[in-house]
Amino acid sequence: MLGGLLGLAAVTCLPALAVDVPAGGQIGQLPGWPSISAQTTHVEVLRPGVTLSSVELLIYPKLLRIYQIDTDLSAPGISLSTVLAHNSVVSTGETVTSMANRTGAVAGINGDYFAIHESGVPLNWTVQNGNLIRSGNHWAVFGFTDDGQANIGKYTWQGSLKVLNSGMTFPIEALNLPLMDHKVIAVTQSMGSVLAAKNATLVYLKPEKLQYRVRSVVQGQDTVPPVNGDEVVLAGEGVAASWLALYAPVGARVQLDYTSRPDWRDLQTAIGGGPILVKNGFPYQDPEAPAAFETNRAYPVSGIGINQDGHRLSLVVVDGHEGRPYWGLTRPQFAWYFQTIGAWNAMAFDSGGSAQMAVRRPGQASGIVNHPSDGKERPVADGLFIYG
């Protein structure tokens, strides 16, 4: 069982300072951790199959506060979903509590790194209800498949377009991302905002069965307006703008190929983050880690771990930050924590002031349970939520 805090002393050969935990496990001295002097733990059942463990450890003279939601994905009525801030890729952000209340979630956690103080765009993959909302980079992705399996891995985008009338092809650099020189970006309604452009060509595509037809082409544009309905806009600057104007005329039939390796189409839900912390049961040093400077700093952190059969998961948030009375964890320390609670694979989400967890206790609205290091909830780009 992954629930509660089980077997926390079992994986270390170091002398254990074991303390009983009400959920049935025990915490011992973990590799690379400061000495633990005392512990208190409170466990709540949020609904059948979902528990919240609140753990306070005295690491003299500071406290380490850990909040852990354990979910049995095989429990009747349980489901997972990502939520975008204000249902838009581009946004000013939304708090985890607001997203939880707006969507009726039992619990949730912040998700991906994002363009803070800028466009607010999440930096990695997003899949909702089996639909690709945002393609990503080479950082870690948590996914939940159509057949109910949770997994952690990486996806390589390989999008392209083909003009069927001529056979001409061109790479699609990304789906729903701000424009880049000499690249084609595919933009859908999910982008949710005007995009800046520089002398761009915009090709408006209308869906027809399994392909698209070019409805209109406009050149020399300095913005990409919001997209309506099920249309797609191909936007290109520089060489890409010239290619679109030359080879994608009005009336042309276009095929869009949103492929990746491995194939994202098996995913019902996906959300980005990183780095990978535990891989196949062992702490892992991810060579493609976002914000790598945080690796050995004690930070407020959040992340997700899944057990070996992929049916049970733990969402974890740890308070902390310099100048505050909470210790925080380094990434290697966070990895040991996940490995110790039985995670076969685990990854981090955005950290610092973004590390936040919200729960809905029976009969109440959702509320924040940890202590965000900003002193208040930070609006973020997206989150992962539990329903049932």
C-alpha cells in the first residue's frame, strides 16, 4: 500500500530514528537528510480511496512540514484531470484553490513551470480529456492513460504539416506556443489570447473530415488573434512565413500530424514538470532538469509519485524557504522521500512559491493546506486534480 507514510525506515541502512505514524508506517533517518528530532502526523480521509497526511518534523531549530495526498486510482469513482488557469494556455494565472473550487475537485496540486510575469504559458505538455492542448519540451511529464495507468516519462514532439495538393511538407515546431523566428506554430482555441507576431503569415484552416482546408491566408501580421471553434491557425515568421504564403494557398487541403515519441495519443491526462526524481525504484539524477540551480538547495517543493503497478499515486508538497521557519528539501532529499514511501517513479513540479496543495474536506469548500512561501497563494499556470 502506498497510502499514508509506509515503510519510511525500510530503505536506508543508516541508524533509524523510527517514529510510529498513525497510518501504519514509520519515519527513519533518510540518506542526506538533517537529523529528525521529533514528529507529529495527522491523517484524514477526504473520501474513500483518498487520504491526506500532514506531517511535521522537528529538524532543530527548524520545522519540516510535508503534506501528502495518497490516491487509490482503482477506487470507484476516482478520476484525474489537469486544469488550465482560466481554461487558457495564456493567462495571468489562477490559484490552485480557485481551480479546485471551480472544477469541484477533491484535491489538487500545482503543476508545470510557466512563464511567470510574462505570458503565463506552461512550459511543457498538457493533455486534457485525451485532447492535446499544448506540446512541450524534453522535461518530465506525468501521464494518465485511457486504460487507467499512471506513468512518468518524456515525450519528443515530431509535428508536421503536409499540403496534400502539392505534397509539400514543413515541420510544426509546437502546438500553442508563442511564435519563433522561421518556425511554424499551430494555434487553437485553447491558446486563449492574442499572440505577438513579427511580419507573420497566418493560414486559417477549416476542418474537413480527417484533414483541413485553407480558408484564408493573411500576410504581414503583427498579432495572432484568438482562434474560434475548431479552426486551426498556422502562424509563421521569417522563412516559415514565406513558405506558408507560397505553398498553402486558399483552397488547399492540409494534413496536420501532431505526433510524438512515445505517442501522446494513449494519454487521457498529462501535465509537465520535472525533474524525474525516482526511476524504476531508485533515486535518479535527471540530465534534463528545469531550474537546475535548485538541485542542492532546500526549497519548497511539490511533486508526484506512483507505485510500481501505476494504480496508486502520492501528491506531495513540502513547505520551506530562506527566512521562514520551514526547512524545505533539496531535490535529492525529495527523491529519497518518494523512494521511501514506495514510489517506483516520481517527478517534481514547479517549486518555490508555486508549491501549493488544496483539498476539499467533507462539507467544505476547497482550501489551501500548506504554507506557500510567498505568504499567500501564487496564481499558477495549471494543476493536477483528483475527482470523485
